[in-house]
Amino acid sequence: MPPTSRNAACRCGSGKRYKDCHGALGNAAAADSVSALTHSVAAALRSALERLADDDPAAAEVICRDVLAQFPDHPEALRILGRSEYDRGHARESLRLALRAARAMQTQALDPSAEFLVWADLNFMFTQALPGLDSAFASKKRFEYETRRRSPASASPAHPLVGVVLVVPGAVGGAA
């Protein structure tokens, strides 16, 4: 893993700059522990992805929840947890988790390929969670439109929706 820039977000997930957190000068031991912790989290998330590939979303969920217990709102853990929810048929919950992952990227830096996966999964979860709602709504509106269009009232000529108000200067209470 390349060294962290001192102005980048700290890898511990605190939201602080690395130089103000574990990368403070004279704090090399803490920086090494964060690096080891980051590697263990990355290994755990790789393991969760392997469980998903092996069609074991429950095991992937356990791993992701363990990571989230240490690092609440870890974007990659939320993304993988969302995938496991989707694999178990919970599209709306997976969308909620993908949205949380996208929001979490504002405070926790990810490498560009991981960011891309968060956005791609968010897009996918939108398409999976919303089509039933969208198509039912669209069908209802199409039916209402056709009903209105074919009703006898729509065949009658339109009447202007204009009112006229006369204002006569000097008139009070209708008397001139």
C-alpha cells in the first residue's frame, strides 16, 4: 500500500487529516498500527467478497458487520453489506446501504476503483429497488390519462378560464 499523504483523510476512519491523527510527527508507532489495521480490514473485506462469490451472503454480512462495529460507516463495508442484502432479495435495504456508502465517502477516502464500485452499486440498486414502484405509478397515470382523454367531457369545447374585474376610479361599494 502506498504511503498516505499527510493531508489525506486518515485511514482509521476518524475523518481527520492523517497528519492531525495517526500521522502526527513522532507518532510512527500509531501510524504503523493504523497501517496494520487497514490491512486487516482490507483482508476482511476481500474475504466478504469471496463469501459473496461463493453464494454465502450470510457469511459476508457477518464479516461486514464486524468491520462496521470497528469503523462505523466504512463505505466499502456498507457496499458489500448492500450486495449481500440484495443477494438475499432485499433490494430496498441494499439501496439504503448503498446510499449510506455514498454519503460515507464524503468523510472517508477510498481509492478511485472502490469509489467507482460504490457509485456503480448505487446505480444498480436504484434500478433494482425502484422499477416496481415506477412502473405501477406510470401505469396508473397512463390509465388516468386515457380515461380522461376518452371521456365525453374532454370532447366538449374548452371554455376560457378568465375572469374580468372592472375597477372604476372613485367608486365605493359598487355605487358610482
